[in-house]
Amino acid sequence: MNWATEHRTWPYSGNSEFVLCKPHRWHVQDVGSGPLLLLIHGAGGSTHCWQHLIPFLQENYRVVAIDLPGQGFTNLGAQQRCGLDDMAEDILTLCTHQNWQPVAIIGHSAGAALALRMAELRSIPQVIGINAALDTFHGLAGVLFPALAKTIAATPLAATVFSATASQGNTVARIISGTGSSLTPQDLGLYRRLVASRNHVQATLLMMAQWKLEPLLARLPDMIVKTLLMAATNDKAVPPATSHHAAQRLQNARCVVLPDLGHLAQEEDAITVASHIYAELGTAFTPTKEMIS
């Protein structure tokens, strides 16, 4: 993604900054004041996926959202550090560098797995997962999909060709619809701009290729961090049963249902997601007309 050409119309670009914390140059958005909430998007996303949720959260919290390595506007400094453990370690290094001490980490999809791994490595008071990707592909798909991602990521021009084709026509709309979510044309346009970036696509493929979730899943019963998992009933990417099952295995977790929403629930109905976050954090939630509009 080219910040010079994209930033004028990117959500919350006025709150963006770039932080060099090796091995990556991070794109960070810092909004509001108060106790700090750290927001981590899922594979293929960026800070933009929080644009509708931030207005509700910033009324009572300092909200920090980051782009994962190589995705969005974060420059990837080490191609071999796109897996779960490496990214969790690098985000914690960034937290130390910036003196961030989050009272909770909110993760969407794969971002929730990163949040739980970070809570293992450092004391984090709370984790909130939205359609948390806490399960693996089963059977032959579990073998083929990571191998396929690894092969594509290593193929010259593969990301370039995908970006050039997927960013045209209705491809992005079909992909989003396939997750069970319905987004506005404006929001779909942001995903189309992401997919048009070869570097963003390449980093997403590297993340998929290096993602090893099984060790984290095996340790779920040992985790004591207070956890809220939100499961959208129309999620076609991560079935709601995934969150219910993970909550049962965690020591200090509960699961709430988000009716009629898909995988990108926080973009479809931010006020409902915000109400659950506020309830979990023990803060009164009184949205104003300006926030809702």
C-alpha cells in the first residue's frame, strides 16, 4: 500500500503514525484517551476494519489499532516472521517500544489467536475475540491449504497476478459475501484497494503459509486470561461452534452470540459489538446520536 496516494481517503488517517520497531515499520492508529485497548485485525485486513467501532470505543478508551506485518501500510521487515508466534512476539516488542499497557486486546478472526498468544507471553488482563479463528482445517484440507499458500507465496508474480485480477469486477464483493457479511459499497472499496496491493497480498499469503495454530489450541485449557468470544450466527468463514468450543476449553471464558451477522461483524453492526465490549470491560455504554450517525 502506498501511503502517499492512499492516505487522503483512508479511515482515521489523521490518527496514523509510522513506528520503526525492528524488524518492521509499523502503521499505527492512535485515537482517544483513557485505558488502552489494542486492536488486531485478521488475515488480509487492516486498521480500516475497526473504523465503525472506534467512534464508540474512543469515548472512554484510548484505542490503538495496528496493521499486521506486510499488510495494510505496515512494511514487512522479515519475511520469515509472519507466523503466529513470531507476530505475537513482534507485537509485544512494539508494545514495549511504545510503552503500551493494554487493559484488553481485541482481535478479529486470526487477530484473536494472536491476542491469546500474547496473553500467554505477557500478562494481559483481558482478551476479546470477534469470530475468533481458533480451529484448524480438518483432514486433507489441513495439509493442502498451508502447502498451497506456501507454494503460491514462493511463486514469482503470483501475488501480482492475483492483485491485478481480484481487484477488478465483483471479485472482492463475492469474497466478502462468502464470509456471510454484507458491507456497504464504500467499505467494499477499501478491501478492493487492499487486494490491489501486491505487497499486502504477498504478506497475507506468507501469514497463511507460516500459520501453525495447533500448539496454541493444545494449550487453551491452561490459559487463565479472562476471555470473551463473540460468535456471529451467519459467519461462513469461522463457524460459531468454533467460539463455543474454544470458550468451553478455556478456564476463564464465555461466549456471546451475534445474531444475523457474518464474519466481519464489527463492520456490519459496530454498536452491538461495542455494547458487548463495554459490558465485558465493566463500563457503562451510552452511545450518542453523533456516534450512531
